Amino acid sequence: MKTSIIVAAMLATAAAPLVHADDLYNEKTYRPLASDKRAHLPGDVLTVLIYESSSAVTSADTSLQRRNDVTVRASADQHGHAAAVSANNDFGGGGTVQRQGKLLAQMSVSVVGVASNGDLLVAGEQVLEINSDRQKIRVEGRVRPLDISDANAVLSSRLADAKISYLGDGDLANRQRPGFWSRLFQWVGF
């Protein structure tokens, strides 16, 4: 029995160089048990509160007036000859363009990377389909970890390099576009 224990111990020591142990602690992924649950690594999820409002007004007034007069008079003896040419050109135009938009949404995005300064690169997409109408919201940008709240959420106004798009497709979106004849007349210039 003692010989078998000695043989087993010798085999274990002979196999020892083949065994490799890793640390349980990894500096890049370590999170203390008492830490908050804010996103900070690729793959983590973050909530973006989208509150965007925009409005623009553009107006233009144009006025152009031109007047050309040419008068020729000639008289010889008692016969007087006169000729006159006159041309007027008036143009007035104006236009106003006014546009307003508002987007309120709340969606989750994923951390797709971490910049060298510690900022989180985030991106996400949400698709909502209701009665053949499809609406898609896409968000991407850069978030400072300081701007993430305790609830793991960030306002869209705190996204740097933000790209927020809202697209709709379906029956409602198709009804809002001009018809074929309207587009043709616009193209021709009517």
C-alpha cells in the first residue's frame, strides 16, 4: 500500500510541469460585488432615452425691377416724326419653408467597443411593426461613462457623434408620398 502511494506521488510530481493554473482575477473584466451595474464592457446593454426636437424656418423674398426707355425724335420743316420704345420688367417672388420634428423614444443599445479614452461606443436598432407599418429607430454614438445614470440610462443629448435615424415604411408612409403624376409634373417643372 505504501508503495502505491509513493508511486502515485511520484507520478503526480512528474505530471506537475504539465499542469497550468490561471488567476481567477482578470483586471479587464473584474467587477466587485458591491459595484453598480452600469455598462462598461463590449456586449453590455445600455438604455438610451431619446428626446430630440428640431425646428427650422427659412424664408426668402426677391424683388427685381428693370426699366429701359429709348426715345427718338426728329423734325424737319413742318413734319415732325417721333418714335419711342419702352420696356418694363418686374419680378417679385417669395417663399417660406418651415419644418418641425420631435422624436421621443426609449431603447436599449449595446456597447460595441471602448475607445482609448474610456468612452463607450454604442449602437442599437429597434423595429416596431404595427398593421403593415414598419418603423425603425437606429442609434449609434459615443458615451462618457460619467453620463450614465445609476439606472444604466443616458440621454440622447449626451451622445457624442450621435447618429439617430427614424424611418417608416408601409401603408401610412406610402400615403404621405406624392403620387406618380405629381412627381412627374414636378420633374417636368409644372
